[in-house]
Amino acid sequence: MMENYISIGSFPVKIVWLAILGSALIAYGILNVKLRKEPDKKQLLDVLSNAIVICWFVWKISYVLLHPVLTFKQPFNLIYFNGGETGVVLGIIAAVLYLLRSAGKRELDRNRIFYSGILGLTIFFAVYFGAHFASETVAADGLISIFFTILAFYLYTYGSFQLKKTVLSMLVTALFFSVINNTPLGGKKEDTAAVETVATGIKPGNKAPDFDLKTIDGETMRLSDLKGNVVFINLWATWCPPCRAEMPEMVRYYNEHSSEKIEILAVNLTDSDSEKEVKQFADDYKINFPILLDTEGKAGNLYKTVSIPTTFIVDKKGIIREKHIGPMSYEMMEEFVKAAQ
């Protein structure tokens, strides 16, 4: 299975962002070749590039619209979080409105803008899902990559600047995703029945290393006692800004889902923190899930924690399903739990 992050120095970088960047550069390069003889090439590429930036910006800033109270209390949340799927929709709407306005302002043919944008997206998805298939060999990703490769070839060679063929390609795409999402290929199921045969480790697919720690209330909690629950093992410290940013999101999620066999273990790296600060922090943030004190660095060393916050999502059979470096939003937690069910 592909690692989620690579380290550049001491800075963790998500593999998915590198895949997105690489796919976007390849799509831009091929689109640049396609438009090389067009008199309005520069304008088309400029408008499309601006639309992408606007879509990203609206997606990022839409967190303010969706969570104004949390943003007011924690302004730095904007650095770490975004508007999720709702933000993507808002970003797309903003980008489309910009394209329509730019077409009129720059006297560009809207059909040409529409075609160029769809061609760029099909190339992007062909490369992106192809890279994902190469790293994890998920059948659905391979089929999606082949589909978009064929569609991109069709648009590049036979559908040039023709609105009818571009719209037809979108309808075919919608039908394709509808079919694939309603077949077994739409998801990846792994057999975790024989947990005893799974190696203990800290990578996705490993059995989570067991540990026991005292809570701030003086009780002892052991990870293995929570078998049958989806467990978030969240390693954090009070002095960590992104840890502070994610706490309200975690509290909100736990308030709504704690009755669903979901548990959060907030493992404070107390060997580099202060128990007094932790207790004050818990009061200030009204934390409603167990806070464990790692006074000797036992759990931190066991899970090889370098960057914080780091969260391991463990399924009901004790298998690590995800390792997430950085703050989690409410929406991220929902997705992690779905993947761990």
C-alpha cells in the first residue's frame, strides 16, 4: 500500500497533493500542445488557470461561511481547514461564473473555453487515477483511468471545440460513474477476519500496537479494551497550534457520534508538555473524550511520532486503516470512519 506522506526534511508532504500537482502539470502541458496553433491560446490558458485558482480559493475560504463561530474563535483554522465537499461545489460555481464573465469581457468563444476546460480535466483525471492505480492496484481506479484516457483521446482528436461532443462526453462520464459506484468495483474491501495473522506495526493494514496510559482523571485505559470500536489515536500537545485548531472539530464530532461505537483517545505527549496545562486545556476546550497522559513518551515512541498532531484510525478489529498527519476536520473524521467500517 502506498504511504500517505513523504518527508522533505522534517516537513511531511501528502502524496496525494504531489499526485494532484503532477497530474495538473501534465494536463496543462498536453492542453498547451493542443492549443499551440490557436490565435487565442494565451487567453484561453490564462482564463482556465485563473478559474482553477478561484475554485481553490473559494473552496478554502468557504470554511468561514460554513463555520463562522468556530472561525471567529479560532481564526487560524483557515490555515488548516477548508469547506469540504460543499466548498468544492461553491468553488466550481464561482469558477464557472468567472469563465462566463471572462468570455464576454475578453470576447472569447464560450464553446472554446468549455471544450478546453473539459479536455484539461479529462487528461488530469486520466493521469491522476492512473497514478493511484499504479500505487494501490484498485480495480476501480484502473477502469476510471482507462475511461478518461479514451475520453481525452476522443476529445483531443475528434471533438475539437465542438460543444455537442463535449456535452456528450460529460453525459457519458456521469453514466460511467453512476455504474461503477453501484458495483462491487466502487469500493475496496479487505479481509481482516484473521487479525492474528496481521503483523503489528504503525502502517495502514498493520495491527495497532497496544498500550495503556493514565487519563487526566487517574484511570488506566488500554487500547485493546476498545476492540469493537473505531478508534482515533490522536497524538498531540497543548503548545501545538494545529492541535488547538482541530480540538473543537473533534469535540463537535464526538458530541454527535460517541454513541456509535466510535472512540477518541487524545494521547498527550506529556513528556514534552505539562499535566497542569493539559488539564486547563481540557477545561477551556470542553473536551469530552478521554485524554491520556504519555508522561514517559511510551506511546509517542511506540507510534514513532515526529510531527503533531498525528492520528491513527483503527478499525473495530484493531487494524490501522489510516494515518493522518496534521489537523482533522469534522468532515475528515466522517470519511475516516466510513473507510474503517
